[in-house]
Amino acid sequence: MNDLQLIDWLTVVGAVLWGGVAGLFVPRPAYRFCVDPDEPWTDRCPEGHPLGGWIGLARCRECGGRRGRAYGPSTLLVSLATALVCGALAAATGTRPELAVWLLLAPLGVLLAVVDFRVQRLPDVLTLSLAGAALVLLAGAWAAPEHAGHWPTALYGCLALGGGYFVLFLISPNGMGFGDVKLALGLGAVLGWYGWGTLLLGTFAGFLFGGLYGMGLVVARKAGRKTSIPFGPFLIAGGFVGLLIGAFAA
């Protein structure tokens, strides 16, 4: 194994460790964000004890003894998922500067997917933060040497995908929520970094995953044709697949 291969392996290992640690802190905000529309964010554990802050492990120290009782989505599963996502992104991207952007945004994407899947809601504070952070961080990556993307295309992708989803929302507001439109801004920026082909691929994959999931529910008789399903997790999954292919091909 030469030095470059060693660096690549260490990069992947470091990304996996980062994802695993970052994933430990996703369940707490996920629990707090998982409320019905127009309700305030949860500020108490399931037993009614007050929760302070958004950062920290999803445990209530007033429940279940010294370590506290866990609440929210499974910390282990979320941590493993975030670690796998970060490791895959590192393997596809290598040591290029945009990898730092993907690793910073990955836990936010996992958080959005968890919240939408549990309560079919994409909070503005998360979707708009994703879009703003993606554009700002990618501008920094564009200024660094050896990057493989193009920041203007990321900006155009943000506007194009957000605009396209907005048109779909106007055509069928029952089929697509406005939260999906705001999520599309961030996904468009991330996918647009590697060009229009990556943007189209990631968008198509998102619709494909969502369609297959909905079809599976109908076949299993767990949903009807008019049943509402969370679309955000599949848009994020499609964006992830498109980003992996775009990064690997760049």
C-alpha cells in the first residue's frame, strides 16, 4: 500500500468515526422536532421532565437512574447510519476539499430524514439551514485547491431544483409539501456542485425511491393511492446516491 492509498483509507476511517460520533447527537433534536404542525418544539421527555438545549445525548437524567433513560429514535441505529453515510461519501470523494462540506452536512440530512419519516414534517430551520450552509461551505471549497466542482452551478442547481419543486407544489399541493420545496434548495446546491448530470440523476433517484416505497405500501395493503407518505427521506436518499456517483466520477 502506497502513501496515497494509506491517506485514502485513513480519510474513510476518520469520516466513519466522525459520522458515528455526530450521529450520537442526532436523536435529541430529532425528538424535539418530531411534533405535529403548528405545535411548539417538544421541551420535555416522555415522562414530562423538562429538557434543556438541543445538543447532547438523548437521555433524561431524571429518568432511569444515574445514566438516565434514552428517548427519541434509536441512538445506535442513527449513529450507524450517519457513520455509513459519511464513510461512503469519503470513499467516493477522497481528500478533495468538498469532502469537509459533505461531512458537515451529512448529520443534518440524517436529522431531516428521521424527522420527516416520523411526523411527515420538514422544519424550516433545518431545510433553510441546509441550503444556506451548502452554498456558503461550497463557496469555501471552491476557493480551495484541488476541488472537483463548480460553485456557480451549485447556485444555479439550488434555484433550478427549488423552482422545479415549487411548480410541482403549485400543480399538486396534496402530492408534495412546501417543506419538500425548501429541502430541494439544499439538495440542488449539493448536487449542482458536480454538474447538471448529477443534479438530474439525484432528482430521478429520489422520485424512484419514493415511488417504489409508495408502491410497496399499496401492494402490502398498508396504504391507498391517496395516502400521504413522507417524501423528504427519499429525496435525501436520491441526493445521496447522486452525490456518490457525481463525486466518484469527478
